[in-house]
Amino acid sequence: MLTVDEAQALVLDAVSALPPRRMSLLEALGCVLAEPVVAPIALPPFDNSAMDGFAVIAQDTRGATAEAPRAMKVIEDVPAGSEPQRRVQPGTAARIMTGAPVPAGADAVLLVEHTRPGLPGEVDVLAAAKPGDNIRPRGEDIEPGEVALAAGQALGPGELGLAAALGGTEVSAIRPPRVVIITTGSEVVAPGEELRPGAIYDSNQVTMAASVLAAGAQVARCMHAADDEAAVAEALADCGEADLIITVGGVSVGDYDLVKTALQRVGEIKFWRILMKPGKPVAFGHVDGRALFGLPGNPVSALVTFELLVAPVLRKLAGRTECLPAAIKARLLSDVSHKPPRREYVQAVTRRAEDGYVVQPQAKRGSAMLTSTVGANSLVVLPEESRGERAGDLVEVIPAAGAVL
Amino acid sequence: MLTVDEAQALVLDAVSALPPRRMSLLEALGCVLAEPVVAPIALPPFDNSAMDGFAVIAQDTRGATAEAPRAMKVIEDVPAGSEPQRRVQPGTAARIMTGAPVPAGADAVLLVEHTRPGLPGEVDVLAAAKPGDNIRPRGEDIEPGEVALAAGQALGPGELGLAAALGGTEVSAIRPPRVVIITTGSEVVAPGEELRPGAIYDSNQVTMAASVLAAGAQVARCMHAADDEAAVAEALADCGEADLIITVGGVSVGDYDLVKTALQRVGEIKFWRILMKPGKPVAFGHVDGRALFGLPGNPVSALVTFELLVAPVLRKLAGRTECLPAAIKARLLSDVSHKPPRREYVQAVTRRAEDGYVVQPQAKRGSAMLTSTVGANSLVVLPEESRGERAGDLVEVIPAAGAVL
């Protein structure tokens, strides 16, 4: 049997980032940049005023106070977006708005609050300015030719804003992976239909689709295949648009586990037993050059193996470099039992306390217990060799993707 | 001037959750449940086998060992999804698959590994079973009539899976808020166009749209209005589909801040100066019954005020109860200066270290410095009265929405 760490290393090793494509800035939200963005212009593009006030020559205001104001001739109004027409000379000032270009000659901006209206066409300066006061120099944020965004940078609102501020409308980024989901099992009935005796409703289609979306990837298609080799093979032949295929169910040891046989026929598939609980049986491989995961059919097993094995692969396909789920330390609020030798993941609610995190394992536990996932925002990790952990013990916790703890 | 805490309390107080509507399970991902989901059936719906094996009467296997196996007649095969046809009697067993209903009479399932093939039509039992072994009893996850999901529950993959397992295809949930974004300023040019002297590219449209999406809300429309009262009023009149309106720019003190005047004419708007940096001037109010934020035009100010004021309001509109951004403690990796009296938010990179979090403030700093946001995943909070913090000090940090730290 593989350890979880070995399985994670193997699946990450087997895939690489998808090819980049040009996309609009908003489409690239959450994507990873494939080609650097080099600044074609300076930011800001010109010296500009950080405040509303008067552009002056700093030396010209020396000694000005409220008691001994200095009168200056106002030569021009410079609103944001305009181009100053006149040069500021000694004894003159230009009224200037936030973001407007600083007129030639001026080397400081006096705040409105440090002036008062003077004689017609004049302003009284009530304080001395220092050179550079309230001026944002051209290029202080970035100079032309500098790398604004490096390849590999994940694109959030700020990064996309910088690309736009430089005049860009598109970037070359890794697109989100597309996933096809195939649930299996003749015992499974679609929600909304009648539940015949011996049948259960299919919950895996929605848990997997929701997990794919929560991981920032796209659901290309959802299918259901009966426990029938031909049906599974047909579904697998219909995954043209997928970067990754997930099958759920049909990978354990029983006589009816036909998915296994179907998979082995159409692709290069390895069947694993992983030293983890829930989720021991997992298949991984390639079909027509696409990565494929065969996850166990118990709903909590499917969710946990998704989080630990599939989500990291989706991150790598999307061009991320930190792919494995990060873990934090938290203090247990109640005892939790465990028997060797499998590493166990227990649904839990983690929250911040005075001195770190505390974690409450869910009351119910089991690979088929969907109620154990309700309100859970994390998994407690019980190491392989653990014989149980006690309230007060510090344990490892994996936050759910996107959970802010 | 308002403190940040006062401003947050005021904006949260001014809005309530949007009305619920029926939506498909997948559409409800990330939404808040408005009406409880009560279980119409038990989960599991019937006693079923947790493993592949043989359904037996436990007492009937007493004393069985590999050395002294007990032969039993195999009366039936029960695959998952089928209905057992025969009752298990002493001396008989039914072959059963994971998830299949336990036949009448049987009270335990023996693992395949604890049996071996016997004479034709028989199985040799190599170990004793205890009553209940490898059986998942009907209703162990949930009983009919129990509340499966309470109103107010945020819906993730597990919760949606539970709704599906109970046969549901829809829930009544609060839909994501729709936001209209209006950027202002005659100095602003759309990315991709030619940059005339004195003009800058509009970065706020993409930073705000991306922030809205990252907060789980929807962008109903983006508009740009020139610095002209009529243009702003026209844009505001065109927000029919919005639950929330964001304007960016035009709310400071200058002569050209016409947004202010336009807003005051069409709605009930309060203009605030908030004791925060960046982001002092913010407008908040209502236009035609819709909440409106007027954010400052400097791009970093817009991003920070969004995170601290707009995102909490979007969460409340979406039915969340914990709306304010959560803060964590982190150890500073370098000195950071500060002058009273405004609470300051500094772009920073936070990561987990051995004993908690460490945080590195970005090298550049300033309300117009978009490069300061590149790679930042958090904001360092410098309290109002701080005179600067030193490397090694424990400071408060607000993770960016969706950042996994």
C-alpha cells in the first residue's frame, strides 16, 4: 500500500501545467500568468498631484505662514486629465486637482488647506512647501521596461488592476482545467426520481461538481454509467473536452467493480490501495493522454480523496507551484479515537481562539456519513501510528479549500 | 471622522439579506440556505453492507476459524441496487456487495477475506462474526423528519451532497448579490485605447469587478462616467438590476468631485471621512432602495475600502452572519512605520511558519501604488495610535478574501 505522501508525489509527478492562452483580464481572475507582463509605460505616466491644491515652486513659499501669508498669482486651473498650458514662475501658482499633471516649473503642491483666497486672481499661501511635497513622481510605481508581473504569478484583483493600469486588456495565462465527472453504480438513482428498493440517490455527482468548481476548475460534463463494462467504456470515450476525468465508485475489490476492467482496457491505469481512511482504493492513470482519477464511491471518501489527491492535480494543471493542501496546528476540543495503520482524516470544525486554533471533530464519522460534512471546514489528520488523540492535544488540520479560519 | 469599526457597523446595519429563491443544487454552491432541508427518507434508506462479503447470522459463525471452518450454503447473490429475494437461515449465507441491502434474517456481514470457496454452492467461513459487523443500519446517518440542513447553513460540496442523497434537486437559498460598478473621472482612458497626455488607464473597473467576483457576488454591469453631473446621474439611473452600486472616484474634496453632487440629488447619501489609510473619503447610502458605496479613486484605496466595507455588506446581502473580515496574528519580518491618527492597512505577504504566521509588508506603499498589491495576500493593520511596529512584533493581519494562509 502507498502512503498518502507517496500517492500525492506520484500524481503530481504525472501531470504538468496546461498550455497558456490569451484571455481577457477578468477571465484571467484566479489563473496563473504564463508570460510576464512588462511595463510599456511608466506608472504614474507623469508627475502628478497627490492632493487638491496649488502647484508652486517650493523655494518661493519660504517663510510663508498664516500670519505672514505670501500672495501668488494663479495662472491656470489644472483639472485631472488635462494638460497644463503654462509654466509656473516665481510668484505664481497653478490650481491643481488630485491626479492632474504637475505644470512645468513647479516642484511642490500646497494643500488647499494651507492656502486661502487672496485678491482677485491670487491665492494667499499660508505655509512653506518642501520640494516634492504632494507630488507623485513619474515612474515611482513602475518604470517602462520593468517586469510588472512575472510568469507564474497568480492573478487577483490587484495584479489584474496593474495590468490594466499599464494599458493591457489581455494576458497570456493558464486556463482553468476542464473536468468530466462519471459516476457509476447500478444502485444509484438521480435525485428527483423515484427511489426503488435497494437503490440510493446519487450524491457524488453534485459533491464532485461542486468540489471541482470550488477548486477553481470547470465542469465540462457530468455523466452516469451503469455497472456495465460497455457503459463505462462508452462514457470514457466521450470525454473529448476534458483535461481530467473523475470516475466515482467501482474501484474496490468486488465482482461488480467493472470500472476497473473498463479502465484497464482503454488507458494506462494504476490501481492503488492507499494507507488512508476514508479512501483506501483509488485508481489513477491516463486515458487518451488525459489524467484520470477513479475515486471510491462512498461520498465522504470521494470528498476526502478529492481534497487530498485531485485538488492538488487541478492546481498543478492550472500552473500553480504550491499544490498540496497546507496544514495548520490546532488544539483538539474532544478526544478522537484511531487505530493504526491508516492515516485518517476526520471532518471537523476549526476556529480561531485566543492563542491559536481549536478544532472540534464532528460527532458522526464514517465514509458514508454525509451529515459529518455539514458545517465542517477542515479535516483533522490522525497519523498512521496514532492510537487516538486527547482533548487538548495539538493536531494537524487541513483547512477546506477557500476556508478562512 | 468615523473609526473603521464605526463605519463597518453602520454599513452592516443598513442592509439585510436578499430574498430567497429556489435554485438548483449546483447553482446554490457558496450560497446560504434560506429554508431548512428536512430529511424525507432515512440515510441510508435500508440496512446495507459496508463491504463485499457474505451476509450471515452472527451466532451461526460462532467458533469458526481457519483451522475449523464452517461450511454454509450460499443461497443468493445480492449486488448493490438489487432487492434480496431470500431469507438467511441458520447454515446459509448470501453473497453481498458493498451498498447492497442486507437480506432478512442476516445480522452481520463477513468480509470476503474471512471466507474461502467451499464445495459447489457453499462458502467456508474462517472467522466468527459479531452481530452488526460491517452493516450500516438504516437511518444511522439521518432519520426521516430530522433537519438535515438548517436555515443559515452555507452550502459547500458536502452539504449539497447531503441534499442530493435525500433526493433533492433544488434548495431555497439566498442568491449572490448583483453589483453595478461605475468608474468616474475624465482623466481615465479604457485600457487598449491611446493614452493622451495627462490621462491614465482605468484600472478600477477590473480591480472592482475582480473583487466582486472573488467575494462570490456577480457583476451585473460595468460603466464609466465622465466627471459631469449629468453623466453620473445617467449612469445611476441605469442600475435597475443591481442589489448594490459601487462608484469609484470623485468623492474627495475637490471642485471636480461631481459624483458627490449627483449622488446627493438622486438618493440618500452620507459622505464620510473615515480614520483609515488608505481610503479616508467614502460615501455610503441608498439610491432607489439599493445600497451604494462611493469609493475613493486611488486604486489601492479602492481595493482596501472594498475589502473592509463593501465585502462585508456583500456577505450580509448573501445571508451570511459572519460578515467582517477575520483577522489573524502574525509576527512582523521587518519594521513598518506609522503616524497617528488613522488606522493603516499595508499590503503584505503572510505565510505560515513553525510557530504561527509571519508577515512581510510590501516594499512599496501608497494609495496609488498598484505594484504593492502584486503577490500580496493580506493587509497588516497598524492601529490608530501606533508610532510604527518593529520586526518581531506581533501584529494583526487580515487575509485577503479566499486566501488560504
